[in-house]
Amino acid sequence: THAIRIEGLSKTYKGGKVALSDVSLAIPRGAFFGLLGPNGAGKSTLINIMAGLVRKTRGRVTIWDNDIDKDERNARLAIGIVPQELNLDPFFTPREMLEVQAGLYGVPAAERRTLAILDAVGLADKADSYARSLSGGMRRRLLVAKAMVHRPPILVLDEPTAGVDIALRQQLWAMVRRLNAQGTTVLLTTHYLEEAEELCDQIAIINHGRVVACEPTSTLLRRV
Ligand code: ADP
Ligand code: ADP
């Protein structure tokens, strides 16, 4: 059974731009799955459809056995999405942000393991510091913590290391790998082959809105 199933997914934006064209993908539970493609390929569009931020034109998306049209809420609860942008309110602390997020997702106060989640991303000692005092790397890790507040089985990261220096990239890689090893299914988009190769056990290549390859990383690398 799959974590995410995408069947015949298409998206045409107003004005006629075709961003996705008949995309089908099946992401196994527990996988570390990479969606690799150049800028403009359609990666963000695909993630935004799963996040409920963009309406699809055609096709079917099932997340942890919940159809995003028929069972939107459960589909949404099954994923945590880490956005590209580092927009965090500078005058809130990590602890406060996770509490607000937990409230939005209806996590009962007694089940909010705020400190444990901050600890999982290496931010326990920054729980009560204002976000404006956190480095770029810490902010990225805080966004991962926010995405995990409702304990989703799937974590989706949209270009997590775009514009990030090597040291920080290694740190983020190690963190996401650990989360995957602990059982979280990971879907990551990237335009770095090197990143997909390093992390993912399966890679789908997307270009001009179409999936042009989808294979285990080892067989894909033998061909490129
Ligand atoms: P990415 O960094 O994921 O490639 P872009 O920088 O191309 O994304 O776009 C950022 C945001 O701007 C996207 O989330 C998208 O909704 C919007 N956008 C991108 N291209 C267009 C466009 N041609 N017309 C309107 N909005 C766009
Ligand atoms: P990627 O994330 O792979 O860079 P996107 O999904 O952001 O790709 O974009 C796919 C295509 O759709 C691009 O040509 C982009 O300009 C276009 N696009 C993205 N968002 C919008 C939008 N809101 N309106 C119109 N075109 C868009």
C-alpha cells in the first residue's frame, strides 16, 4: 500500500499555462522519494495541489488512502509540508509557534510534545528564543518541526536546500534522513541531482509538467 498515489494529474493555470500533464506516481510507505526537475518543471504545483493551495484540473490524488477530494481533512492530516520560504514571525518563539500550529491542527494540549519535537530537529535549547535571533539553518529546522506537530506519517519538503551552504545542507540532510529512518515517509523536491542521489531511494524526474523517469536511484544512476 502507498503513502501517496497520484493518477493522471493535470494542472492548467488560468491563462493557459500547462504546469502538469497526466502525471502518475506511486510513493510507497516508508520511502525516501525524490521529485527531481529544473525550475518551472511543475514541482511546486504538485506539492501545492497536495497542500490544498492549488486546485487540480484533472486526475486523482490519494494520501494515506484518503482521496483529497472526498476526504480532504484526513488527507491533509496525513502530511506535513515544509515550505520553501523562511517566513516566520520574528517575535514568536519556537515553543509558541509549535503551540499555535498544534492548536490549528486540533492536537489536544496533553498530547503536544513540543519539546520532544524541537529536540528532534536540534532546537530544544532555542525553545524560548525569539525567531529573529535564529540563524537561517535554525529557521529551516523550525519549519520542519512545525510541519511535524500533528505527527503526520508523510513529510514533504519543497526544495529544502535551495540557496543553502554546504555545512547547513549536510545538517538538513542528516536530520531528514533520521526522520525517514524513524519511519516517516519523505517526499522531497529538488533541482540538484546530487541531492536526490545522496538521499533518495527512488527518484522521479519531472520536466515540462511530465514525469520522464521514475526508478530506484541505483538503476537511474546507471543510465545518466
Ligand atoms: P519555484 O521557486 O518553486 O520554481 P517560482 O519562483 O517559479 O517557484 O514561483 C513562485 C510562486 O509564484 C509560485 O508558487 C507560483 O504560484 C507563482 N508563479 C510562478 N510562475 C507564475 C506565473 N507565470 N504566473 C503567475 N504566478 C506564478
Ligand atoms: P517548479 O516548482 O518545478 O519550479 P512550478 O510548479 O512552480 O515549477 O511551475 C510550473 C510552471 O507553471 C512554470 O512554468 C510556472 O511559471 C507556472 N506557474 C506556476 N504557478 C503559476 C500560476 N499561479 N499561474 C500561472 N502559471 C504558474
